[in-house]
Amino acid sequence: MPIPTKSSISGFLRADPDLSFTKDGVARLFVPVGIKQSVQDAEGHWHDVEPFKTAMVMYGPSAERAHAQFKSGDNFIAEGFVRPYTNGEGQEREEFRASRLGHDNNLTTYTVERRAHDREAQDRPAPDHRVEQDAPAAEPDGPSPDPVADVLAQREQQIAPEAVAASAPGPAVHEAVAR
């Protein structure tokens, strides 16, 4: 069985993302992006050329999060697919429709803030590759309209917030560990 893969692109945002909403109220992120390119000359040397320019779109709650986290110039990696469309002037174009979008950690320095359920998962032993789900508790008056939200709220209350540690300047030094 082949590894299931999806299309992806990496590049940089050429402008700040624009957030709008469809007529159905769904968030839509639009951003022009550039994809760096290089060519090899006759002597075998590589030279950067004009970046490939295209548009990237994203929909739903992911679009709203991306709008809050990205700005012009940010390097990104996106998963999704290429979608052809006809613009307002009748020209055939393509855009990349992202389903996932993240900063490129090869080119971007950032701090990861774990959600409560991520911290809880770190405290548990490694999974044995079986899928398990917590069964939400039933309310005395009947089932909750959103049992998943109830379980997440209960877990949040059980976990005390952690203090954010200041990062040390410069590269981290790691000691060798015998295994």
C-alpha cells in the first residue's frame, strides 16, 4: 500500500492575509504568496530567479486562526490542492486551496504553546496504537448538547496553568545521553 500523500507548497506571504466571509458566513482567507525558485547555469551554479507568484485561499476556523497568526513576509508550509478558477475578467487561473497552514520551522523561530490536552497527553504513557475515546458523562437531565465541549471543559479545570519560561538567548546546548 503506498503512503497516502497530499499536495503541498512552501513559500512566503507577499502581503498581509485578507479575511472575508462567504454569503453563508464561512470565513475565507485570501493571500498572495511567492514560491522561491532557482535555476542552474551551464557551469553548475545555482541562481535565484523571480519567485513564482500565485494565490492561496483557506476556509473555516482554520482561516480565522491563520489570519491572526500570519503577516506579510512570513515563510509557510501549506497542505491542500490546486484549484483552477475563472477570474472576474474571464481569465483561467489557479490558486492553492490550503487545508493546513503552518510556519516553516526551517526559516522561522517561534515558541510553541501547548494546549491543555497536549500537556495531558505528555503525562500519559506512550499509546499502544489502539484508538481510545473518553466517553462523555451523561447529564442527570439528559445528554448534553455538546458532550465533547463538556469533556474538554472538565479537563481544562483539572489542569493548573503552567508558568511560561523565558527562552534563553542563543542556541540550546544539549548533553549527550547514553541509551
